[in-house]
Amino acid sequence: MKHFLDLSVSEFKEWLIRHGQPCFRAGQVGHWVCRSPGVPFEQMSDIPKELRTLLSRDFRIWSMETVAHRTSADGTEKLLLKTADDEHVECVLLRDDKGNRTACISTQVGCAMGCVFCASGLDGLVRNLTAGEIFEELLQLRRLLGPDERLSHIVVMGMGEPLANLPRLLQALNWATRKDGLNISARRVTISTVGASAGIRRLADHGAAYHLAVSLHAPNDELRSRIVPTNRKVGLGAILEAADYYFEKTGRRVTYEYVLLAEVNDRPEHAASLAELLRGRNALVNLIPFNPIQGLPYRTPRRQDVRDFASTLESAGVQVTIRHRKGDTIDAACGQLRRVREQAVVLSDFQQEA
Ligand code: SF4
């Protein structure tokens, strides 16, 4: 049985026409699926019975099962979802004190990019998620919200390289941003990439003004290729050109993510080179002090080094924020939870929901 959300809106309309149903039902059914997660087709009260029967025969709404659910003291919640073919993906709900509720979602099982500080890349890529699975992460997280909460933002920063699975991601985001879907503004959606330059250009040409975040992590090709091995195929020059193109096409300022690894890429000379690289660009640098991950040899930078790094950038006119990761008590870095699961460590402190 096909996942309902693997269909694009136009494919669903074609299905409706083939079954003698009017196209406007697409919005009605989409609204039910997105706004009332968990309600089966049979209970969609304003849909004719005949159509409900056809939908139940041909589609399923849920394909993934929550196998672990962790909550941290700061309100962050993380789900480990099992797919129909027994793979695992992670997604996270972040809460802040301004009332923002942000879903951080994955686009692939594992990742081929191999960033040296990331748990997701340690075991390579297994497969792309389907559009339905990507969107289902949003629905699963939405079910965690209280009655007064609303999903306000989406960040595509979980497992996988989003631009390596772009068509399916765009299809899922189409449902997320439609008025009869989750009705989240495209401006509140951030797509993070390690820098697939062709993918950045495709995204720019797509036309939706999503916010782009490029993970740089180093100010020169030699160091970046050590931290982000896929850089050998692309190179910083091509990535920055593609990011400039994105800004020209969409008018949206690009964010550059920089995970600070003690003694690896957090030295004063790295800050000076990065400032030089971004000088004159309308850019925001997001500095992310690394938090230790089991099995990886990297260390957290000293607070003073982080402050000095930021000051060097600011002195060159580059805007900077320092992001301290939320949910550190729940292995919230992408891929950590799945890896623990795959390694068959006993998850005795999980709220088992299986
Ligand atoms: S940081 Fe992102 S791109 Fe790099 S290995 Fe991890 S999931 Fe893949």
C-alpha cells in the first residue's frame, strides 16, 4: 500500500480524477492528514464515504513507528523512528522561550558526506527517505505539541545531506508550506547543506525562498577536505559562488555554519582566514562549539577561544551568532541516537513506545 504523502498534490489530483472524484477533495484530504495526524481515512467526516473507502484501500498515512522518545530538561524532544524496511531515522522538536516550536528533520538514513565530527556519517549512506517519510517526521513531531503549541519552524539539519535528496524534500516541504497543509511559511524553513554546489543552484532556481545554511567548518580547502571529505570533489570556491547565486536569486541572506573543534579549526589564523573569505558578503556565521560524541576524538573549544573567534569575524564586519546546542542530555546531535540503537546498546532510559 502506497504512502499517501509520497504523492505530490498534482499526483493526488490525477488519482482523484481517475477515480471520478473532484480535484478540490485534494485540499480537504490534505488538510485532514496534516492537521489531524492519526485520524484514519474512515473518520474524515466531510469526505464522502465512497472516497474514504477508496483512500483506505489504496493508501496508508503512517509508515513509521516510534521506537524511542527522549525528552531533555530544556523541553527538547527527540524521536527515533523505525521505517517499514526496519531502518532508523531521527527527528527533534526544539522549544524556545519565545514560543517557537521547531522541527529538525532528516532526509536520509545515514549520510554519505562523512563529516568527521558527525555520528550520522560514521556508517555511510543507507538510502534516501521518501517524501512521505520526510513529511511524516513533521507529523510525528507535531503530535508531541501541547494544545497551545504550534509548529512554527522547520530546519532540515538532521541525518543526511538534504540536497542529495532534493526532489523528495521539496515535495515534502510543499505539503508543509501549503495553506491546506501545515501552513508554515517558506521563510521559516531552513535547509542546511555541506555544499553540493549544483544542488544549491537547483534550489535557488526552484523559486521558494527557503533559508539556506551552508556548513563550512573550515576557511580553506586543505582543512575543509579533512573535516568534510566531500569537499575534495567540490571546493570552497564553487560552494561560495553557488551561495552567492542563491542570495542573488532569492534575496535571502545565507548562513554559514561553523562547528568549532578545539585545536583543529578554532585557531586565530582560522578566524582571520574565514573573515577574509566572507568579507563583503551579506553573510551570517553561526559558530557551534562542538560537544563530545562517543567514539570521536574531537574536543569542545575553550570559551575564550570561541569568544576570540567571534570577535575576529565581527571586527571584519561579518555578523556572528554563537549557538549552543539544545538537548545535549538526549544525544541530540544528528545520528547519535540511531547509532546507539544500531549498536544494540541497551536503551534502558528511553521511554519505550514500541
Ligand atoms: S554533518 Fe550532515 S552532511 Fe555531514 S555527515 Fe553529518 S549528516 Fe552528513
